[in-house]
Amino acid sequence: MTAPVAAPDTAAPAPPAAPAHDPAERRARASQSFWTAVVGVPAVFSVLRLGVEAGGELQTTLLLVANVGTVNLLAGFLTTAARLLSTGLVAVFALGAVLRVSVERMPPGVRRPLFARWVGITPAWFAVASFLLALVTWPLLYLPLLVPAFVAAFQLSPERLHEQPLPRLLLLGAGFAGYLWLLGPTLLDAWQQRELLAVVLLVVPLVLALFVTGPLPAAVIRPLASITEAAVLAMLVWAALPVISTPVLPLTVTTVESSPGVTEDVRGHVVTVDDVNVVLLQERGGVRYLPVDDVRAQVLCPSEEELPRRQLRVRDFHVEDSLLEGLGRRVRPVHRVDAACRTVR
């Protein structure tokens, strides 16, 4: 009697397990996407601004590219778009920190939102520098919004002030008292002038700062992450439109003597000046070359965006000025607008 022959094993070999994502690789990708956004967005904005200022004309755009140096372009971007850049960074750090602490308390294996990954790879000094940039470039009216944003970005809940309730309440009371001492007169003036937006911006952020730290409920993390990422992107696009259309070149009124005894005022942005011509990008379009020998006078004109619209002040600083602008106006008070700037259009 022969022994039974064992049937060959026909089972397919188990597929190899999918390699787990390397944390270092995820961190490198997040770092690359973050710094690409930080460096690439200003560069794209600068090029777009030149195209918009040239009126969409190719030759005029090439003229501006050839004469507006990189340093001048960067300086123009920093002076006009620094608050936009700082707003985006502050929003990313505040939302990302809340999402990060919420995801860390969930079961392992949950993919972290983009802002949470960015916060994880960003050095603390860069986040602090972003808040300092916002502090000196935002209008004073919007500076209270930095309080809840800073609290959320660094997770400064009231419990972290002190472990005992009574000292904690005393510290919070001292903070509220200092805030009212600084902004109380402005808040009273805003109420008397029926500036409801100003009242909301001065009161609500301070109260909101007590409740913005995480963690969030697990059910809302994923939807909130998608909504906030889309909202921040939409906010930046909406705020970028006036920044892109803001002139890079100084606006002047140049008086030229077109013929003996006959003068003409030409309003436009100075592109370049050499020994032969003053090249102006006219306000209503087109480039004009003015012979240097015919120029009789030239005045610098402020833009309409610089004119104040509210009558509120914070300790002698206008609420629509930033700290840098307010300090600058103290060093060089606003001069009288030349009559040529009002009459020539």
C-alpha cells in the first residue's frame, strides 16, 4: 500500500506589505511645499504686478522688466504686500497648530492636514518672525486679531498661565486691564461715532482668545481642515487683487515746456531717468518720453489709498496706519498735497 502523495501547495505567495511612509520623507515633502509657497508666491506676484501696471501690453511690460531692478521690485513688494504675506502665514500657523494638536490625540494612522504638516516643519523663530511682521505692518485697527491667532499658534490656553485658579484669574485680569487702558479711549470713540466694525474688532478677538486652543472634536477635524485651507486660499486671492494692481513706480506730475512759454503737466509713474529722457508710464496708459531739457518741475503725489477714512486714533496713532507708518509720520509729518496732484487727471 503506497503512502498518499501530498498535494502541491498552490496557494499564491502573500503580496509584500506596502512600505510604510518614512516620517523623514513626509517631513521633507511638507518642508519643500511650505518654502516653495513662501518664496514662489512673492515672485509670481511681482511679475503679475508689472504686467498689470503695464496695462497688459507686452512691450510696456518688457520696458518695465528691463528698468525695474530686482531690488526695487522686492522693496516694492515688501512695502505693499508684506501685510498680505504676514496674513497668510499667521492664518496658516494659527489654524495649523489647532489642527495639529487635535490630530495628535486621535488614533495613529490618521493623515494630518496640510496646515498641520506645515506647522510641524516650521521653526519656531520663523513663526514668531511672521507675527512680528504682522505686528508692524497690519493697520492698528486689525492688530487685536493677532491676540487669538498668537494664542492658537502657540497653544497658550489659560491653564498654561498658572496651575492655580486664583493666580490664573489675576493674570487674566491684569491682561484685560492693560488692554482696556491701551484701547479704552479708542473703543469709546468708536462707540460714539457708531463705528460698529471698529467696536467688534476691538472687543471680540480678546474674548475669542480664551477659547481658540485645541483639541477639536474628532468628527470636525477633517471637514474643518478642508474648509479652512480653501478659505485661506480664497482670502489670499481676494486680498491679492488690490496688491497686484498697486503701482510699483512712484506717481508724479511733471511740468514740461512743450514750446517757448507754453507748459504742460504730465501725470504718470516714473520708469527711468537718464541724461536724455524722463520716461513716464502715463496714468491712463501709454509710455511718454520727456526730454530732460524741457522738464521744468516735478512733484510727488500720494495715492488715494493713503488718505484716511476714519477719525479714530490709538494713542495718537491713526487706526488705519500700521506701526511703521505711524512712526514714519511722526518723523516726517504728512505734507500738504501739491495743487498739481489735485488738478491734473
